[in-house]
Amino acid sequence: MARRRISDEDGLAAVAIVRAGGAARPAKATAVRYLLEELAAIAPGNTVEVRVPPFGATQCVEGPRHTRGTPPNVVEMDPETWLGLATGELTWDAAVDAARVTASGSRATLEGLLPILRPRD
């Protein structure tokens, strides 16, 4: 498993700021990267690459591993979509139906892995 770079304290604080409407770039970047790290922790592997430009990317999900070039299974989305999916404020099906997610490859899905954090009550 990859080494954690963002502490739970810093990551959850950034997520809370973004959820409260804070749109400052540093908080959004930290929240996105923290939630990508969480995804890699709950679904370790190298089968699917999740990209959230311009803030980060991670590889996750057990299975066949690619060795070079573009991975065969790529999921890409903007930061707002990733934050919505990871926090349960947006469902995978809704994001795909609204074309907010680009997924290529037979295993390019995050369905069943999200949300990472529970939606706000």
C-alpha cells in the first residue's frame, strides 16, 4: 500500500471546509487528494486508475496490473464530481448518466466503492 501523505486530521478538515462551501484551491486540492488516498486504502490494487485533474490520481482495485503506458481501465472526473461521489452527495449512476465521469476499460467503475465518507445528515 502507498504511504499516506495527508493525515486524517488534515484531510477531514479540508473535506469539512469544502462541504461547508469553501472553494479555496488549497482546501479543495487537499480534500481531493485525501479522498483519493482513502480510495486506494479501501480498494488496494493497480487495475483502475482514477484521475481527478489537476489535483491527483491513484491506482486501485485488485486484478490485472498494467506495466507501462496508459492503463487499460481509467476513470476520470473533475474535482467537484469526485468530491460529490466520495462524500455520498452524488451517486455513481447519476454522475455517469450526466456525463460527469469518463470511464474507459472493462473494469473502469467505482460502483460499490463509493461513498468513502457518509453523506451529511
